[in-house]
Amino acid sequence: MKSNFAFFIGVFVAVLISWGMLMGANVQLGSLAPYFDETDGTTHPEWMPGIAAQGQLVYRDLGCAACHTQQVRRDGMGPDLARGWGDRQSVARDYIYQPAPQLGNNRIGPDLTNLGDRKPSAPDSDDLLNLLYSGADGMPSYRFLFETRRIGAGAQPSDKALSLVGALRPPQGYEIVPTLEAESLVGYLVNLRTTYTYPEARPYVVPKGQNPEVKPAAAAAAGGAK
Amino acid sequence: MSSTPERTGVDAASRWPLLLLLASAVSWLVVAGVLSLLAALQLREPAFMAGCPVLTYGHTAAIAETAFVYGWLANAGLALGLWVLGRLSGEPLRAQNWALAGCAFWNIGVTMAIVGIAAGDTTGFELLQLPGYVQPLMLFSYGAVAVSGILAWSGRLRRTPFVSHWYAAAALFTLPWVLSVAHVMLFRAPARGVMQEVVAAWFEQSAWWIWIAPLALSAAYYVVPKVTGKALYAYDYALVGFLSVLIVGGLTAGRHLVGGPFPAWLDSVAVVSGCLLFGHAIIVLLNLRLAFTGRGIALKFIAFGLLCYALLVIVDAATSFTGVAGQAGLTFLHEAQKQLALYGAATALFYGAIYYAVPRITGRAWLSGLLVRAHLFLAILGIVALVACLVLAACAQGRGLAQASVPFSQITASTRPWLAGACAAQAILLLANFLLAVNFFGTACELSKIAPKAEFADAAGSAAS
């Protein structure tokens, strides 16, 4: 500790150790390739459509991840699968094409990983636009993503206008239409789906009463398929 | 240690950079208090300010955190770090212009970050909500402030530094280290997919364990022996405590990733390193056990901060285990842990050190002893209430999330009373911090008057008030 140089080199090296862990994870995660399914010749995950990629940036910029997660956890880590948030756990390969994955860390609202394929029924664009405009119990409304426009004399209302009821309905002669931001956000949300099951998303479950150390040959082959 | 007056020419000659840093810190603390209250109200009542595009909950929470961490904790930590290192060197701080300019640009950086987040450049990474374009400015301005501290360190009187100086000098160095790595891996050449979350978790844990916590510990390690007039207990082990947190701190990153789409070994590393931190916490508590004698305002805050620190180590390690994280992960417990660390541990230690340092830096006694006592009472009440309400909200939320049949509206309803409690706690903390600001600026303004210098009766009298 007497030498200045030795002190700062020591601090540098100490931090380097945890950075080494980061590099180890990067070797493992950074080289993840898309999965090619030989049985039907498709590659997964698929790229998001353009509007959905834009929508992910809107999602990030509004800070939606403060209340919504996008990670389905396996059984034993909570009833995510039983809630219908997904058919399987999320795996790292799901996110390789996402420029800014939004995993989140607090479930103030429901998980959205597989919103476009939610069971028993997935919301469609109109449902989501109405929800964004009106808000819900526990969720604020995002009216600034919409504009209230006057319908010109003799003009048709926009085919994008929201169909609202009750107190939310705009005055006669006006309509509420989503801005580009709202449309891309909803385009993103309806495209959130993790329907393809990768081999690593099917963890080998040890049958009850069996010694996990001794796998039967067949189970070992199924569990080891990567 | 001796009964001679504490204040030295060193403090008087290096007071302007220290006062600028402290004034910025206290101002940001009040700003952060207002924003945290706003965020807490939005959490309780989502419709509150919902029509305002710059103040969605995601934005207010991120802005409040940025103002708190980079406005208050960083400025206060740098001020106390420079003060400790300057006293070690035995001469006035060198490169004061660097520190002054660095502090000014740091504050500009924080302001730019807040405007950027409000405009929609949210990063979504905890403790790193600064938009990517502000980070180089933050790096350089932190470096400029650090120049002064590094010069004081290298020009020290005694060859062998004290433990408080290790922590302060290391913290000057570690933030640029980890921030530059995170900047490259998240913004310049973004890592692929979930690797970004791993980098963000590593930064979050590193920023806490090897940047903010060392700054707070440095202040505590300096003030406790000064106030009690006794040497640190079990000093020989202090080096082990220092090195262990420095090595292990970043390795606890896996705590944020349990159960998610990440390699499982990250979690195992987090469990092991979280348990290794028990050793660090025990050494810190042993070294500083005299803080629990509770003499004076500084020691009361420091004792409270140390208790929170120890509790944090236990809770952090516990939540790294898969079984616990399955129940408690992805709930408000995460927020509770963050507040326990940033408010309970770091802020309380800074409060204690500020109450000791400011009269010595300014040469004036605290303006009002009543305000000091009111601040102590309100701050501790607020911190305990805030963490407790968040933990109870997490319990209600975790119970609901654990049963697939419980609908979300029911979970929301069950957390509401506790979130209302968190609002009240934030209001108490805002009031407490406002009192601190009044007292601090009142004391600093006394400098413009020609007043008799404060008398420091003996080294054991902590606050001159």
C-alpha cells in the first residue's frame, strides 16, 4: 500500500476479475446463432417487422419496462406458464435480434413476452390502442400518443379512428386517431411472440423418484440434444 | 485525537471546491426528493400527471434516480473523498481549479441527462439511466475532480495511508473504469441480446459496491476515529475487507439475473460472492464498532448507516438464491433493496460525515441545532418507513404473483396501501432534506459575515452546535 503505482494497479486488477466474468458471459451469449430447424427449413428467431422494431424504441423511450417484464420464467420460479404468459420459458436466443431487449425487473403490470400469442386470447391492435388511450386499473392512459381531430365537412372519418364508448367518446364531429408512435408501439406489442420452442427451452425434467445422477440412455439423448 | 482544535489551515484553504461540491449535492438531494415523491404518487395513482409526455412513470422514476445517484451521492461522495484525501496530504488541495471546473461540468452533465430522459432518451438500465451521449462528459468531469484527489493522495505526508484513504482513492478510480466499460458495451458497440442486461447488472452492482459504498465507507472510516478519539478496532483486518469488496463487488451481478434467460453459472457466482461479502461486512462493523457508542449526531447517522449496510449484505445474498428469487424476484423488493442501499446505507453515512465536516470546512457552527435534530429524526423515520412499505408491498405483490388464479387487478389493489405509505415516506424524506438544505446554505452564508470562528471544545464533541 506504500507505492502509489502498486495501489492503483491493484485496484485495476481487482476490478478486472469481475470484468473477466463479463467476458466469459460474452463468449457464451455473444456467439449465439439463430437456430435452423431442419425439419421445416426455417430459422428462428425471426426478425421483427419494421414497424415493430420502431415500436420497441417507443417502448423503451416511454419507459414501459419500469412496470412490464419481458421474461417468462420456468416452472418452479413462479406460475408464469400457468398464467398463460408463454408456452415455455424465455431463453437467451429469443433476444438475439433485439437491439434493446427490455427484460424489466418489476412486475407491476403483466409480462408481455408472448403478448401476441397470449392464451386463451391474445389482444389485437384495436384492443391495445383502446387500452393505451383509456388506461386501466393500475395502468395510466397514454393520451398524448393520440390526436383529437375535427372531421371535415362531408369527409369520411379516418379508418384508424378509435371506436370509444361512454365518457371517452369524442364530441360530435371529432375523432381520435393514433399517432405514428402509438401505431408502431402497438405494432411491436402484437408482434411479441415466442412460439418456437428451442431445444434449450425444454429442460430435462427428472421423473419423480428417479436418481438425477443416473439418467436412462434415452432421456440423456433427449436432454442432450442441442 | 488530541484536544487541540480540529480545524486546520488545510480545510480553510481548500474550502471552495468542497463547498461547491456539497452545495450541488444538497441541491440535487432536494430536487431528487421532489421527483421521487412524484414517482411514488404516480405508482400509487397511475392517472396522476398521465397526460404529460415528459413525466410518464418510467421517466420520473429514471430522472429521480439519476438526480439522486449522480446529483446527490456522487457530489457528496466526491466532496467528502477530497476532504479526507486533502487532510491526509497535510496541505491545501492542489488543482482546485480542476475540481471546481469538474464539478461544474458534472452538474451540467446531470442536468443534460435529466433533460435527455424527459425527452425520451431513456436507457432503462438501473443506475445507468444517463443517456449514452452524456456519459463521455460525465467521465471527463469526474476525472477532472479526481485529479485533485489523486494529487493529494500521491503527495501525502505519511507513506502508509489509512483505510479511509484507500476507499476514497479507489473510488476516484473505479467509476471511470466501470463506466467506460459499460459505455462501450452498451452504447458504442452494444452487446448482443441479453448480454446487455448482464453488462447493465454488472455495472449496477459495481457502481454500488466499488464506487458509492467505498465513498461512504471512506467517510465513515475517517469520522468514527476522529469523533471517538480512539483507534479503529481490529485494524489489521481492514485491508482484507477493502480488497474483498473490490474483487467481489462486480461478481454479484448475477443477483439481478436469477431465473431469467441467462447462463446459470452467473447466478452461482453471485451466490458465492454475495456470501463472501459477509466477511467484508463483518470486518467493517468490527472496525467501526465504536460508532455504536452513539455520541453526537455524526455517529448516530453513521451507526444507522452501518446497520443498513449490514442488513443490505444479508438481503442481497439471500435474494441471489433461486428459491428466494422465485418468490421475491421481479417485485418491489428490488426497489426496497435499492433504497436500503442508496438511502439507508450510503446517504446516512454521508449525512453523518457532512455533519462532522461542514463546520470544519466553513469554520462556522451549524446554523441551528434544532434543524440538525429534526433532520436526524425525520431522515431515519423516512428511510425506515420507505424501506418497510416497499418490502410490505413486495410481500403483497409476491403472494399474488405466486398464484396463477389471482388476477392483476387484485394484486394492484393489495399493494396500494403500502404504496401510499411509500408516498408518505418520500414526503417525510423531502421535508428532512429540505431542512438539511436550509441548515447547510444558512451555515455556508455565514461565511460572508465576519464572525468569530467556531470553537471546537474537544475532539469528542462531534457537532459544534
